[in-house]
Amino acid sequence: NCEPASRPTMVAALLSLAPVVGLFLSRSPLLLSGQRHGASLMTAEAVPGVEPAQAPPAAAAAALNVVVEADGVRSLGEEGEAVLRTLLEKCSDKSMGDVWRRSAFWENETASLLEIVNVLGRWERCSEWKDRTIFIDETDLRAKDEDERQALTTGRHQMALRLGCGERSAMFQNVPNLPFTNAKIAASVGLTVDDFQALPVTRAACNVLFDGLAESRSGLIPYKVLDERRARMVGEGGAFDQAGFRVGWAKSCILFIFGLFFFGKANFIWVLLAVKFAHDWQPDLIPGPKEMGLFKVWGIV
């Protein structure tokens, strides 16, 4: 008799498929990408593989003075959308118009691949954006509340610093005011540093990229891990490596779905299946899920 595989073994098996999933996505990007507005968008430690950060020109390093709220820049705005359309028309790599969702795919946040590259080209080490100074009032928040605002508090930031972790919220708060300085990444998609400089950095683009870097939904990732995973998204010669991003995003999506069905609220589905099998086995003795009112419970959960 074969023993059932343990959960760690199942997770490892699923993660081993991530490179295949990433490669498949690189061939069929529209399977997991969305469309914006109902139509496609016009068309400290040395880390191996990461070059030392170069000091940007004085003009490029000047503060951008973008007004950023605690929850980041929520939209490109009309001017930003116009810039994005112009850059996509100019871009030599038309896959930059593919629109990606969060790994928690029902969340209403999407960003084009070009916007994700726009975030990636503004930093080389997470130390460039890890410290934040924008926080929300914690008065109305309770520690047990499942609320994304918890990630915006002073307490969460202090914990991240103690643990030596980069925060998702620090990325979407600080990167909008970092200049785009990576000429090699820009050239790899047929654009220039100045082209990217005019494109705003949104919370959605930061979140989609952070999903790929975290390889999970986590909002806290150790500094060294973040830098190493960023290095995997930059290929030989400093070009943007789409496969590296797609594999990281695929791992994040796989782990999220696995966690949802085995550890999250969706694991109630196993109760429904168990009751259904028991009812089919002894229909006279065991009522079905509908008769037991389990579908109503499922709706509440």
C-alpha cells in the first residue's frame, strides 16, 4: 500500500514545477495576464550575479518629489497612461504590454510588464528603499484584524527592521521617488533611462513585482533573499530576464493556491467533499451537504 505524500513533500513537488510553469507562461502570457480598460495595452553583502551599484548622475539622482500616500500611488493618472501608451508603441519588445495580476489573482491590482520593469530598474539593493517614514494611525486597528493596513503601521516597520526584512509597503512607498538609472535594463526592451523616468511607479506594479521576489504573498522578506532574487530577474549583460520574473511569480501563485486550499478558508471544501462521499456511501443514514446546510456555511466562510 502506498502511503499518502506529506504536505511538505507535496509543496516541494509543486514548487519543482515552477520553472516549467514559468517557461509555459513565457510562451503563453495571456493565460495569466489580464487586460486593462477592456482592451490590451497597445500591444551590505555581495550577491552573486549582481554588479555593485553605480552612482547615478547628479541630475538623475535628484529627488523626484512624487506625492506618495501611505498606501502608495494608486493609479498612473491620465498623463501616466499617455506616457505608458507612448512607451509601449516605442518599445521593441511587444510582450511589455502583457498585463499581470497579483499572485492572489482575485485582487484588483494589475500592471503591465513594462511597469514592472520600471520598478526593477530603479534599485539594485533593497537597502535603497527599506526605510520608510510614512505610517498610518494605529488607533482604530486591532492586532487580530486581518487588514492590509496592518502593514502600514509603525509597529510593522520596526519589526521588519529588527528581523532584517524588506517590506512590501516600503517598496511601494519609496520606489516612486527613486530615479530610473539602469540603462542596460532600459536598452534590453528598446527604451532609454529618460523614457522610463517619465513613467510613474504605481502600488500595483510594486506589488506584482514583490510577489515574484517573495515567491509568496509574504510582505516581509530578508534583505539578502530580496537582493538574490532580484539578481535572477536580470540576465547576462544586465538585460531584463523575463523567465526569471515569470518563475518567481509562478512559485508565488502555486504556494498561494496550495496554502488557500490546505491552510486557508478554502480548506472547507474538503469538508464538503467528505460529507458528499459519506452521503453517496450511506445515503439513508448520512444527509448530503445540501441537507446539512453546509453550502450556506461555505458562503459565510
